Amino acid sequence: MSQFTRRNFIKAGAVLIATGAMAIEGKSIIEGTEDPRLVAIEIPLARLPAAWDGLTIVQLSDFHYDPHLTLVPIRKAIEITNVLRPDLIVLTGDFVTVPPFSKVFHTQRQAARVAEPCAAVLAQLNAPLGVFAILGNHDAASDPGFIVENLQANRIQPLRNRALPLEREGKRLWLAGVDDVLEGNPDLDLTFKAIPPDEAVIALVHEPDYARRVARHPVDLQLSGHSHGGQIVLPLIGPPYLPPLGRRYPKGLYRLGPLTIYTNVGLGTIRIPARVNCPPEVTLIKLRTAAQAKTSP
């Protein structure tokens, strides 16, 4: 956590005022957390083969499964996703939540237990090319082996420093997953080792700001989560807090040289069971070749 400066103190006070105002008006503090917003974007990739033009990907992220707080938006996101019928589904981490002071009391592994019901719910997701996942910092800090086992048992394929090719009409598109940066063992050289340098690559990386390292490799698109978009976004102030490695690219679409980055704001909440001006998100991405993107109206 960054140093708690006077500016952050003022921002924190604003959050308390805002949440207190909601309580005074008789509104639930969790209002705004249950209805995911569909964000649909087209992303042109210079190296995307023509055979893969129009590929649709749904990205879901930061579930922080809790049967009382986050199960409703997760179920709604699954319904939205299955109606969209995407070619591919990617889940960019944080299926569980490690509570504060868990390292002091040695309770990190207990936090991973909810991965079992979380994965069982996510098993309802369907896509012809499959459902793939990476771990987030909360997953890696709890019991990553248990989480991986439950994902695999529910037809969700985890990618940890691993890449695999998808093939269409003899043309390949690579999907790579990097182990969590903050709490795992990320290895970019190992992740991209098998990929020919002239083939298009989509990388799943939980922490978006790791893009500065990813950009040193021939990667076309990075899909991330982690930041929650700030979760609490105040008018004229913005988010009072963003996590480490979630501050440079906290929300939406960015470009870093030839690398395109998209950061999903997630479905769940953490620490405060509220979202202000930052609703949960289902992202529908359509990939386009550069030529097709230029001719689109």
C-alpha cells in the first residue's frame, strides 16, 4: 500500500461522507454492485490473421466470490455472457478474497475454500473455443493449487506461465497466461518461449501495470483486471485508492507502443461492499484485422 498522504486522507474522508450520505438516504451501501454493465469494443490488431477477424471474446474478472455479496452479479454476468455466445471466454483472476491480517493469523488458505462454489457457478459458461483463466493476487496468496483444481474440475483451463495456440484455417492465434505478478511466480520468458515471433498473441495478465514488462515481448493484446476501476469513483476526485500495479492503466483501453491493453473493472468488491460510479462489467471484445478496422463505418 502506498504511503497514506494528506491528499489520500482527504479522499478517504470524501468516501466516508459519500457512503454516509447513501445510508442517510436509506439506500443500501451495496447498491450499484448487482447489475453488470455490458461494455462492447472492437480492437484492431496489426498482426491478426484474416482468418481470425471478427473473433469475439468475453472477459470477466475479479469475482471475489461471496454467497451474500457477489453471487448475484456473477450469476447475472454468466447469463449475459451465454446470451452473447462468444467464441472464447477469459477469466482474469481473483476468484477469492484474502482478508486483511490473514498473514498474521495464518488464514490465507482458508480464503481459498470459496473457490469450490465459485468454480461450480462459473461452470455454466460456454464457448466453442473454451473458457480459460489466470490467477489473481488473492488467489496466489491463498491456496492456488486448490483453486486450480476446482477450475479444472469445472472445465475451466488455468494458464500459469503457459501459452497455447488456437488454429483456424491453418492460421494460429496464441493465448497466453502469466502467473500472478504480486503473489505468484511470473515468468514471461517461459510463457512466450514456444510462440513464433511473427504470430499474434493475446496475454492474460492480472495486474495491468505489468504491461511495461509485457511490452518487451511480441504481444498484441493484454487483458487485465485487478484495479476494480477504483471501485469507488468520486466526482471531480476520481478513485481515492488504486492498488499497486493497477494505477497506470486502471480502467478501459490503452496503447503502449504496439501493445493494446484492456483493463476490466471486475464483478466483485473488496473491503467495502460498494461501487460508486463504477458498475461491475462484462466486456465483449471483437478482434479485427487492421484492414477491416479501417473499412468499418
